[in-house]
Amino acid sequence: MDGTPRLSRLASEVKDASDVAAAIRRALLPSGEVADDASPKLADIRRTLLRLRSQLTSVMEGYLRSADAERLLQDRIITTRNDRYVCC
């Protein structure tokens, strides 16, 4: 790069970011989603969410087994609509 001293000087100041690039590649799945284990905190949060969703589903299933639900609902199933749980 003898003909471009300014560009050569700027290029020499660019720091190696291969470790950052590798960390990003490990954190992102091929689908573009962030991996559960991208960080210990994220893994903990996602485990907590999974546990809470399971508890919520159990509570809702308990309501669906009640006599009122049998009388009021045609189908006693749990589904999600617009990221909300719905009993049908």
C-alpha cells in the first residue's frame, strides 16, 4: 500500500476483533436467534421462563378440570394466541 499512506496508516490501527466475532458466532444460532447458552444469565432467565410456563399451564389445566369449566367451555384445551394463553 505504498501509494496510499493514509489508508495504510488507518488500516494498521484496526484492532483484531476475531475473538469478538467468534463469541458472536457462538451466541447466534443459524436461524438468527440468540442461543440459550449465549450467556449464563440468559440461560438462567430462559430456564426460569420455561419453569414458569409449565407452572402456568398446570394451573390452567386445573381450572379446566373444574366443574365450571366443563359447564362453560366447549373444548377444554389450552392454546396461545398473540403470545397469550387462552382456554377454549
